Amino acid sequence: MRSDHRPLAVFDLDGTLADSGHRQHYLEGRRRDWNSFFSAAVDDPPLPEGVRLVLDSAESCEVRYLTGRPERCRRDTVAWLAEHGLPEGQVYMRREGDRRPARHTKLGILKRLGREREIRMLVDDDELVCDAAEQAGFTVVRARWAKASAALKDAQEREGRT
């Protein structure tokens, strides 16, 4: 993995590049099974729209990945990206125990990256993350190609888990 001076294209994973629909049932009901939800991510099929966009972006940008997945998922996440032929790039993950909403954790990382490099775009499916990034002056592509999950949206905002 090389770092260069091209602009950055920053991509979310779940709901943007990875179809997490098959594991949403772990988040439904009163007791959410986070361990099973994240363990099943290795079986996520890629989302063709997101894959096309990240491959196209890699021609003119350095790709980075920004996910709300916890750090303990790093090995499986990096393997998933490689298995599906996605560009190499640094992966930013949620620190263990960090339960802030994704719009706060991701925006903090984006701002830090933006102080060092031009960010050409953020691609994310979380509307609140997109809104916060746009308000901070970032160019956003809203990934609206996966079926939205009410349970996942609630978990992202209220529980700060992904």
C-alpha cells in the first residue's frame, strides 16, 4: 500500500461497498447481537455501484476507507476488500469502546485527513454522516444503492456501533 499526493477518495463500507442486508436481522429486536453482526461481514456481497465508483476513483485519487466497524474487525475487513479486488488503501475504523454516533467519529477523521490532503469526495450511505460532512465543506456522494435498514440507522445514531 503506497501513499501518494493525489486527492483522497474516502469510502464507507457497509451499505456503500458491502451489502450488509443479510446480517441486519442481528440488530432487530430488543437485544442486538453485535458480535454476530460483525462476524457475518465476511460474507457480505459487494455492491456493484459502489465497486464501480471506487475502481473509477482509484484512477485519479488515493482511496481510503472510513467505517464505523470496530477495530477488532480489521483483519476480516482488509481481507474482504482484497478478496473483492478493491483498491488498497488505509482503513480507518472505530476505536474499541467508542460509542459516539458515526456522524461525529467519521467527521473527526475527515477533518484530520483534510488538514493534510485534499479530499475529493466522501462516499457514504448514512444520511447524517453525509449531512455533517457537507456542512463541514466536504464533497459528498450519497450511496443510495443499497436497501436501507431502520435497525442499522438506529444503531448508528443511538448506539454508536457502526
